[in-house]
Amino acid sequence: MPRPIARTYFFRPSSPVNLNSPSESNNHRLRYMRVLCTRKLLLENDRALLEEVHELCTRGDLQQALSLFNYLKSAPHPQTYATLFHACARERCLRHGMFLHRHMLAHNPTRPPDLYLTNHLINMYAKCGHLDCAYQLFDEMPHRNIVSWTALISGYAQHGLIESCFRIFKDLLTHQYPTEFALASVVGSCNDICGRQVHGLALKLSIDSYVQVSNALISMYSNCLRDSEAWAIFKSMEFRNLITWNSMLAGCQIRGSWDQAIDLFTQMHINGIGFDRVTLLSVLSSLCSGSNFDLGLGYCFLIHCLLIKTGFGLGTEVATALVNAYSNLEADADDCYKLFYEMSGTRDVVSWTAIIRAYAERNPQEALFLFRQLLQQGIAPDPHTFSTVLKACAGLLSHKHSLSIHSQVIKSGFEDDTVLSNALIHAYSRCGSLAFSEQVFNSMSCCDLVSWNSILKAYALHGQAETALWVFSQMDVQPDASTFVALLSACSHAGLVDEGARLFDSMFEVYGTAPQLSHFACMVDMLGRDGRITEAEKVIRSMPMEPDSVVWSALLGACRKHNETRLAQLAAEKLRELEPDNSLGYVLMSNIYCLGGSFKEAGHVRKEMKGFRVRKEPGLSFVDIGNWVHEFASGGRFHPQKEAIYAKLEGLLGRLKEMGYVPETNMAMYDIEEENKEEQLYYHSEKLALVFALMNSANDGGVIRIMKNIRICVDCHNFMKLTSSLIRREVIVRDLNRFHCFQDGLCSCNDYW
């Protein structure tokens, strides 16, 4: 590294000096020697400071380097400016870079920076995103070299300005041949067509074998989903560095090829190739796209063990990626929290969002508690955080929590964010607040496909099929498979069989969307609910793919409703083959036998279910009171207010019987959690939840919202209708399939569910 050039200093006396006088001559010599010593000390101090500035920049301590730079007494050497500009570019510190630029111009007003310094300035401004200034410097240069072109091209490429990047690259070709660095910079920002052109140029110039160019080509083809081309380049490379492997892993992540990502990472480990943060982020993100959760969870655990064994620090990014991977692969949320709690880096909004997402669907109340902790830490939520918390609100059936999050979204300035608006539509609809979903949808300035699908699903959940069909007619975007699932589901819940059939037929003919398993399941459910079970069977037999458990469950449910034993036996057998641990086939088949009076066969089914150790899912209901969500199981034996709830329920039942309520004891033989007939019917979980809500909101007069994890039974449906008329309040029950809005003795489903 060249050392600073020393300046020559001359002492000029302010008045004439008589050097012939011995005293004056001695005084002058002493003063002259004193000045020389002072200048020498200053120069040596500046040299030491300059060396320290260079050392600090090399270590990445830009702030300390700039502090020392301010102590310099002499004019800095151009190399010092270059080193500091390079550090500013690396740290993306535009403010410091602009200060240095002004400092350089102020101390050299008559001498413009040379080619070397100008290249560093262009690189600094380009890396920091100040591309206009970078281009102005480039445009004013009297002479340019390949570094000038490469710095500008790289800046445009890194900030996604593809057209400008490619235009400057074409200008470069009219002046000189590009180096491998310039070509690698431009190819990384190219689309498929431009990328192939640059690849051809690299072949023509014989620089395609440079590792930088090959790595950039792999990234370009991976981003363009050109899997075969990326693999061909990878296999043809004689030398591969860590960036090569990371580029391939990033491509696997983009394509969702988690198995290929694991194979590549295994090869790296076997061949002794190290890994870095980028490697781990790509591999862990790829695991999230896998469909085999057990296998993916095993690989995630092995990677975690490898990190601990090798002493790789679990910084914020890697720990967050691990939390996301474990969460998406359905690991225990508490294990995710332990990893989140033990991460070595500072927990940022991304890591908080990851742990909230882990709890959002499995324990929504804990997710909301974590969100409050995030706010207490002074961390500002971003749109992804709000979207995740709204998912928790939807799972809790908590209208007031959704309102609270909505108000925070507006305060944070994200009310125009389309993704957040879509999440709000979903949350409000799942909380039974269809009017608020409509309000959010109507206030959106730009609706994408997800927006339309979200509002259509909201209407389907609430049984408003005709409104859903009208909204569909207003769509200004091309519908997809999810659109038709929402519409067919809406028609099924409302009994609009003919409209649903026409819609199903138009899917491929008009909209070019091929029916999938979910669409056939909707058709089977729609026809079966309407009693057209033979037609539903024909739909199943005409399917171009093998029916899944959802299709057979729909047929079995229809057979249960209309007491069709023959087809029910077929559907139950198929369901047991596909999902041997699912209790639905056993329970519904037992119910069908009981309804037909075949109690012996029903007993055999129950005995077979017990023999295979298949457990029926318990019926649970949830109600939001105050700041807590209360859970009720059938019987409510473990609730702390059990006696008070029972007493209140008995009084309510007495009043309802006076209004004509008669328990559906014929249904109690197969539709209750514990078969104790009329007495057990009284203590179904949704009845207990309703009574508890009445006890704790007697003077409220507001809507009572109850969430149930299985289908509501006929007896509870009748109970809710009469109770809504008696208490003159709206009661909303969300069961496994849809919403039931009870008001003035009627239900929004019109008793069709």
C-alpha cells in the first residue's frame, strides 16, 4: 500500500533578519529547528492515523475509521479516500460517502478526481442506490476503463433496473469487450431471452468457464425456472466454489425441489465443502415446501444437530429460518419458542413474525400474547406480522381482536396494502362479521385475485350463494381453481344444484380451468345434500383421477343424511383404506345403522373402531368472553363454574320446553359424544358455551359468537333457534363447514346444512 506523500515545508520570517548577527542567527536556527520538528511530528502522526484508518476499514469498522479521518491535519492521500469509499459501498452508507465526496472536493477544488477515485465514487453511489449521481459521474468522465462500466452495470443490476442495466451493457460492447465481472453482473439481472443472449456472448468470448460467469448463469436460469440448463452448467464446471453450490440450492428453493436441495447439501457435506449462512437459509427454506412432513422434519432436525456439532452460531437469520422450517413441518410450537428464546442474535421483526406464525393456527391465543410482547419490546410490526396475527384472530373467532388489529394497521399506514386487506377480509369472515369483510373489500383501491377469492369464500361460509354468484359476475380478473371451489361450496350450502352444475361445466369450457379433486368433492357434496346420491356416485366414477378421502367423506355424509346404506358401506370402506386412523367413517356408518334400526351392525362398527384403537374426535366449543377464549367439552365436567352453568341451563331448558322445544332423542343414539340420550343432549358443548356467554354478558345485548370443531347436531340447531328468539339476541355458530346465524327463531342456513 503506497504511503502518503510528505510535503516540503519552508519557514518564511515575517521581517528581515540579520543573519550576520550571532544572536539573531542562533535564534533563527532554533526557531527553524523547532518548526521542522513540529512538522515532522505532525507528518508522522498523520501517517500513523492513515494506516489506522486503512486497518479499520479492512476490519469493517467504518464509524471508527471516519472518526480518525477527521483528526487528519494534512490532506489525505487518494488511496485513503478510495479505501473509505469502498467501505461506504460495502456498508451501504450513502450519507458518509457523500460527506467524504464533499470533503475531497473541498480540499482539492482545482484538481478533479482521477480515474481510480472516480471509479470508487461510481461504485459507492451505485451500491448505495444513488444511481443518478453514479451515472452523472460516469457521463462526465473524460476517460473510462472496464472498471467504470462494470461498477455502473453492477449497480443497476443489483437494484433491479434490468432495462437500464442491459442498455449500458450494450453501450459497453460498442467500446470494448466485457470482462467476466461485467458479464456476470448483467446476466444475473436478465430474463430468459436476454439471459440466453448474454450466455451466447460468453460462449463467443470464451469466458463462460469463469466461475463468476457460470455462477451468474446458474442463478439466471434458476430464476427463470430453467432447471435443465442450470444443472447442465453446474455439471460442466471444472471448478466450483461455495457460491456455485449456493446458487444451485437457491434454484431448488425457487422451484420448491426440497429433495434436490437435501441431495445437494448432502453432497457438500460428503465432499468436505463448507457451508455459510446463505447455504442454510436456502436449504431450510426449501424444506418448508416439502409435502412429506415427517421426512422433512427429520432432515430439519439433522441440520440443526449439524449446526450445534460444528459450533455454527445460531444468529438471527439462521435461527429464524429454523423456526420457520420447524413450524411449517408441524413441529411442536413450544419447541419453536425454545429455539426462538435461545437465539444468539437480536430478535427482529422477522424472527418475531416467525414465532407468532408458529402459534397462529395451533394456539391462536398464545400468538396474540406474543404479538403484545412484540409491541412492548418497541418493535414496529410490518405487513407480514399483521397478516400472521390476523390469521390467529380468524382461528379464535375473535371479532374484537380483529377490530383491534385493523385499527393498528391503519395507524401504521398499511391500510392500502392489498395483502393485508385480503387477510382482513378472511379474518372478519371467519369471525362471523361478513359486513366488515364487505366493507374492507369495497374500500380496496386495487383488488387482486386473492381479494376476489377471499370475499367469495366469505359468502360461501355464510351461505350467501346468490350474492357470491353476482360478485363472480363482476370479477375483472381471470378466475382460478380456488375461485370455483368457493363458488361450488356456496352453491352446495344453499342448495343451488343446477347453478352449481352449470358452473362446474363452464370451468374448463369457458375459463380453461381443469376440475381438480376439490371441485369433484364439491359436486359430490352438492348432489348428495340434495338427495341425488346416484348422480353423486356417477360423478365419482367419471373422475379422471382417484377419489381422495374428502370425496368419499362427502358421499358418506350424504348417505347419512338420506339413510342410503349400500353406498355408505362402499364410502366408509374406501375412507378407512385411505385414512385408517380417521374416526369419521366408523362414526357415520354407526349412525346410519342406528338410524335404520340396525343396532347390532352399529355395535359391530363401534367394536371394530375400538379394536383398531381409533378414537373419535371430541366435540369442543369455544366462546370469547372478555379477554379470554373459553373452551367447553361435552358435559363440561372440568369447568370451574360447572354448577352455575348447569343451573342456568336447566332454567333455560324449562323455558324453551314451554315454547315447544323437544329433544331429538332419536338422533342422540348416534349424534352425541356420549350416548346417554336426552340427558347428554342437554350438555353438548355448544349449549354450555351459549349459557356461559349469557351468564357473563347478560346486559350486553351484543352478538354471541361460538366456534365448534365438528358439525352442529340437529338438536343443538333447534336449541339455538329457539334460544335466539327467547333472548332476542343474535347467536352465531361456526361449525366445521359453515356459519349458522340464529336470529328471531330462524337460521341463515334455512335448515339446509
